[in-house]
Amino acid sequence: MSLLVISDLTLRIAGRTLLDGASLTVDPGRKIGLVGRNGAGKSTLLAAIAGDIAPDGGTIHLSSRARMARIRQEAPSGDANLLDTVLAGDAERTALMAEADQTPDPVRLADIHERLRAIGADSAPARAATILSGLGFDADAQARPVSDFSGGWRMRVALATALFLNPDLLLLDEPTNHLDLDATIWLENWLSRFAGAALIVSHDRGLLDRAVDAIAHLDQRKLTLTPGGYSEFVRIRTEQALQQARAAERIAAQRAHMQSFVDRFRAKATKARQAQARLKALEKLPVLDTVVEDAPTRFAFPEPAPLPPPMLTLDRVSVGYGGRPILSGLTLRLDMEDRIALLGANGNGKSTFAKLIAGRLAPISGTVAHGPRLRVGYFAQHQAEELVPGETPVDHMTRVMPKAPPTAVRAQLARFGLDADRADTVTRDLSGGEKARLLLALATREAPHLLILDEPTNHLDLDAREALIRALAEFEGAVLLISHDPHLVELVADRLWLVGDGTVRPFDGDMAEYRTWLSERARAATRPATPAAPRRDDRRERAEARKAIAPLRRKARDAEARMSRLADERGRLETRLADPALYAAGGADEVTAINTRLAAIGREQEEAEEEWLLAEAAIEESAAE
């Protein structure tokens, strides 16, 4: 029996039709990702399922005995501690426990205790504590009042409450927006084990690939269901679009051929009957909807001028606030080719480190040295609060580029998809994603050598996130990334730095190994304080094996990154050689220099490929031992 059935649903908001005759069935235990363009109506659909708004047509039927839970729109508040706040979310348990304290009727008391046992009331505090811990709240934090925490952390408490209820149907709207990477990975794992059904609106591709088993696409006011995660949805949708385009081309060719015959022979008596037959056949040819693909989202970072190494070095640096260090003992180096992601839970100091590198925060002690021509672009979501609501993107960009002509100002905005209409829209009327694009345009206006991105994707849809990944792949400078999006980290970063225990240190491994490390750490935290010796030995052996193989993995990644950079350089040089203008201008010297460099690139590519092959072979050999 289906858990949720949506039939011929029509929803309108402010006179605009968002869904028109849409249908969807959710079976028990099924996790479905709900995707679609910003403004398509995904959040409105969740609100209708929750009963917040009434349908304009059709029906939404939830199984009579099913329990539903969703994240509250308003962040919890008050003096109750986090653990009690989550426990209070279970209204039945709270009411039964209150009644048990007051009822004088022994029969009723027995019924209450029987029901409390049935719903697992005794284990509820442990379950709530485990969920809060997974979302980043340690035991001390769980005992503190909700009012002690900022809005983002309180929204985590709201998420914890929804998960704690363990419902038959869970509605989640952008659940990772207020999470760090560690908590996002924990949520993915929790959802994969969750026995109930879930309908999840998210722009997090990793979550949509790892935590759901189907994708519901809201497009053109209809819902279509595709089995598998988001990557499978993209593959199937692409194939369908290609097939539809080919079918439309074939039918158009048939139509043109038949119409040509009709036009030529309609007036001839000997051919009139054939012409009439073809007219009837024309009428029966199917009319296929035109395949209209949205214009692809494109981002483009301005290319920085070359900068000799090292770009930036830290020597025994401490940094913090009010003279109190948050991070200490920082001895690190950054170069032009670096692509580094900062890992670690929120509150460990990732944003503090980013501000130090950006020059927004002075060190308490130690030395920060950088090249005199170094330009740094710094993006952080909180900068949206500094935008002037009554000014347009053009106004903002003109103020920071006072000497640039209007065409250059608009060109910089256009790099991030802010076309003429959006560039002339006041900031208060821009969406969150459009404000993020404006902040990216502002951060990169001077073609920075180092780009620092602190949660750049919070308000970007899936297409914009992919555009950001492509633009970063083409960017010639260094990238320092803080993100809760594992997909972005995996595709952008080739080095990982772990922020924790008051310092920053390289993490020897990739994202898969980081997930394993997090899982092992979580399991260790739940084990008894004195585990058996064999378990300690097993953990020690696994740790030693990872430590031994880490240099090989790093060498393979470095060689792969070098091959990619050399291939890009070869492509640019070959494009230059193919340009007739080079020869028309008499660039014989440049042609010689390019050919010399191409020969050197060939040798360097062979060396890098050999290093990569040797490293991969050594990794396989080590893994087999």
C-alpha cells in the first residue's frame, strides 16, 4: 500500500500556477529527491503535503496511520537545553510522561507505561543525543540552552528534532544549508539507514546521489519520477532529450518531403489522389514537443598574471580574536597550482584561517609572508549582509571599479550570469543565488591569484554549482575552499587540510578516506573507554597501513594534477599556433618558442604519466598485501 499519493495536483501562488495536474506516488521506505529550477515550486509542494496550504485542484492522500515530520520553518528558541528541546518534539511521548506523573488511575497508568515502552520512550534520550552529536553538538553543547546558539546552529536543532521523530514520511527542504561537511556526511549516512520514506529538496548533488533511490523532477508544472540518484537522472534525461530531438528531426524531414509532393502535384489531375493521401498522412504525423533546453549556466573567472613561488607562507603563526588564539603553530605554504579544501567541523576555525589568508585578520604571533604583487579574492556568504538593498549589481560593481568603463563593469557581472535585467535589479529583489553571483563577481574583479571560497554554493542551484566547478577547473590561480558539498570538494580540491585541535595540518588521503576516518572516529567515540586489545591492535594496523600508503596516494594525485595542467597548456599553445594572426604579424620568434615549449611539454607529460603509473601500481601492491 502506498504511503503518499498525489493525484492531478494543481497549486497556485499569487496567481502563478506552479503545478498543474501533477501526480506522484511515494511507497513506504522510499527516499526521493525533489529537483527543479529555483522558483519551480518544490518548497510549495512540501508545504502542501504538510497541510500548510490547500491544493487548488487534485488530491494529496497520506496513509491514515502514517506519521509525518518536517523541519520547522522557524528556528527553535527558549531556555530549554538542546536535548530537552529535541525530546519535546515527540508530542506523544511528552504528553504521556506528563499524564503518568498526574494520573491516580492505576489501570490508566499501566496503559501509559505500555504505550511508552512501545514507542521506545526509555531509549529516546540516547537516540536524541546521538542525533545531536552527529549534527555537531557535543555533550556540553547539548546541556546548554537553545538561546545560546546562533540561528544556523538552532536550525540544526530543528533538523535533529525532525530526525528524532523517526516518522514514516520525512520532508526535508535543503537540509544541508546549515551544516558543515562533517555533519553533511553524517546526514547522508543516517538517511541511508533510515527505514522510513523521505522526500528531499536539495541542491547537494552528493546527497542526491548517495541518500535517495529516485529523483522526482518538477518541470513545466509536472512531476516525473526517475529511478536512481541524481547522476543517473542526468544520464537518463540526456538520453531522452537526444532521442526526442532525433525523432523530431525524422518527423520534420518526413513532413517536408510529403509537403513538397503535395505542393508540386496537388493541381495535377493524375496526381491529385496521391496528393490527398499525403495530406491525410501529414495530418497523422505526431507533433512532438520541441526540446527546449535552458541556456546553460556559465561562470568565468578572470585569469591572473603569473606569480613566482612561493605565493604565501606561514611561519609559526597563531591567529584568533581579542588576543586569544583559535589556531596556533601554523607553518604552511601556498603556491599558484594549489587546490586546497579545508576540512573539519564548524567552530574549529576554518573561517578564521580563511580570514587570516585573505588578510582580513592579523596574526597574533608568527609571520605571514606573501609576494608583493599577490592579489586575493575572498568570498563568504556573510558578505551578503554588506550589500546595499537599494542598489543594483551595476551600482555595487561601479563603486569598486571606479576607473572601469560601463562595458567592463557589465562584462564582469556577465561572467557570473548576471545579465542586463538582473544587473539593473536592486539587490533586495535578487534571489539568494543571484546575490551569491554578485559576491563572486565582486571578489574576482581584480583577477586574483588566490581565490578563497567560504561556502560558495549555499544558494546556488545544481546547474550553477556545476558551472562553478567548471570555472574553477579552468581557473589558473590557487583555490582555498570551505564547503559542506562533498561533490564540490571532490572535483575541485587535490589537497585536503584538516582544521581541528587548534591547528591546521595536511590530511593524507582523499574524500573517501576522510569519510572512513570520520566513521572510525564516530565508532571509537561510542565504544567503551577500555576496548579489548585486539580492537586496539586492529585500529593501529589500519592506521599504519593508511599512513604507509598516503605518500603514494599524494604522489599519484600530484602526477595526475600535473598531467592535467600540461594538457591544458598544450591545448592553449596549439590553439595559438592555429591562429592565422600569429603568422600575419610575423611572429616567427613566438612560433619557435611555442614549438620548443610543446616539445618540453611532451617530455614532461611522459614523466608525469610514468610517475602516476608507478604510484598507482605501488598503491595496488600495498592494498593487496
